[in-house]
Amino acid sequence: MNEIKNKREKEKRIVEDMIYLYCRKKHKQNKNELCEECLELLNYAKERSEKCPFMETKTFCVNCKVHCYKKDMREKIKEVMKFSGPRMIFYHPIVAISHVVSVKKEKKKLK
């Protein structure tokens, strides 16, 4: 049970880092602030993660067979990840490398 909680928290931290990076660069917010739109997205993403019934067996949402985000929020989070993903190596290198390795392992396991 504790392992699932840790996975949930890790996923939420990564999404939060990505949203903060996106908001800082795209919406010109200060490092520790989010605009209303990004704050709404962050809260939504955290809520989805909290309610995920597949947390025990999945690594990240990208590998999940069920996408639980509403269409508009899904588009927003995709935009954030597309922008922030490649930049994470410069701002959060350990998190970025760990994330890439986990996603690759999971995709290989699913094949």
C-alpha cells in the first residue's frame, strides 16, 4: 500500500514540475507561481492521479490503456508535456532520466 502511495506522489511531483516549468516559460510566471489556467490543470492532474485505479500496475499515464482526463484537459497536459518534457533534463535532470528509463521499461514490458 505504501508503495502505491509513493508512486502516486512521485507522479504528482513530476507533473507539478512540468506544469511549473511550462507556466514559467510560456506564461512568464515567477518560479514559484502558477497562472490560473496552470493551477487548474495541476489540481486536475493531481485529482486524476489520486483516483487512478491502475496505479499499482502502471508507471505513468502515457502507458495507461484508459485515459481518464477530459478532452480539454488532456490536450492541455499533452501541450505541457510536449513543451516541458525535453526541457526537464536541464531543470530536473535526475527526474528526467529516471522518467525516461521507467517509461521505456514499461513500454517494453507491455509489448
